[in-house]
Amino acid sequence: MTTAVPESLRQEVLQANLAIPQVGLATLTWGNVSGVDRDAGVFVIKPSGVPYADLTLDHLVTVRLHDGAVVDGDLRPSTDTETHRCLYLAFPSIGGITHTHSTHAVAFAQARRDIPVLGTTHADTFNGPVPVTRDLTKEECAKDYEYNTGHVIVDLLDGQDEKAVEVPAALVAGHGPFTWGSDARKSLEHAIICEAVADIALHTMSLSPTTPPPRHLLERHYTRKHGPDAYYGNPGPVMP
């Protein structure tokens, strides 16, 4: 099998997909991760319906970015491939995308409610609520459904790459979460966080009606990890 992308990207996409059930984000085959090589104009994604336990490098599918054609791989790509492609085309900052049906994030999507910012755990990653899209129309479902699923996310973010960077996640109404990041691994990390803050929010709201903390506290937590003045963590590898 020939490949149009670096082996490192294929390995990263494989490992991110294998991690979905390991971190409790998927039931059966409900989830997928992709990673893009913008120089080559392609992205790599999980094939449709292949159990995670059976997934190998040879199963991965490479898809051309500009038209969605499969250029490498013997299997059909994920049914969500066109949603991934739409997001890659709309937001240049995105290097990887994860989609799951994780329980608590899906609950918010099915209730058609944003995941609210109720504390610093959320604000550490998302600079605002994780928003939910409008419902797709009958026409959008009848034709190009998966691509239109991406479009409602693009519309939700007004097509602004800056918004996609500051809140790297969205809930598709009645469906579930899509998250993204600078690469496939980061998109998976954001999926893990999205599910965690959805769980925390549901617990918080079950205790009592609540309002967000002061904006200055939330901004402090976001900016200590993101932007030019970030100071969380350490540069480079940490020696044992």
C-alpha cells in the first residue's frame, strides 16, 4: 500500500483512534479521529465500522481534501468523513478532528443546550461555553447530510478561525460533540475535556441553579494556558 502522508501522521491518527475506547469515549465503533496534511492536501481517517480492537495502520483511509476522493486505503472511510473535510476547509488552524458519542456531551447535544462555563476546569481549555448548533433542515438531511453537519458548525462559529481556536469544540444538535486541535492527539485531548466538563456541569446543575464565576477569574484561567502570556507547564521534555 502506498501512502501520501508521513508515517508519523498515520501512527498519530491510529493511536488517537485506539485511545477513544480506552478513555471511555466510545461504545462499539461510535467515534473517529482524523489528522490532516495540508501540504499534501489530504487527511487520514478511521474506516467506517471497523472495531477498535481490530484497527491497524493498513485500515486507515487517506482522503483528498478538496473533493473528498479516497486516494489511499482499501476500506470505506468513516461516514463522518465529509464533516471532517468541511471543518478542515473552513478553519485553517485545525490539524486534527475527533468525533465521539460520549454520554454527557451527547446529553447536552440532545437537549440542545450549550455546555455552560461554570468553573475554572472548563475555562482552562474553552474560552466560553461549548456551543450547540441549530437543527439541520429536512433538505440538509436529504442531501449531503454529513457535509452539512460540518456546515452547521461553521455557521455556529461564523466561519471565524479565531473562534475555532478559542473554543475547539461544538455540539451538533441531536447528535454529539466534534472537537479539534492543532493535531489529531490534541483533538482527542479536547474530546476528553469536553466530556469531563459536560459531566461536571450536569452534576453542578443537579445540585442547584448556578451562575458562572466572575469573568475575570475565567479569563485568568484561560490565559494562563493560552496566548502570549501563558505560563502553565514547562517547555520541552521534563527530565525524570
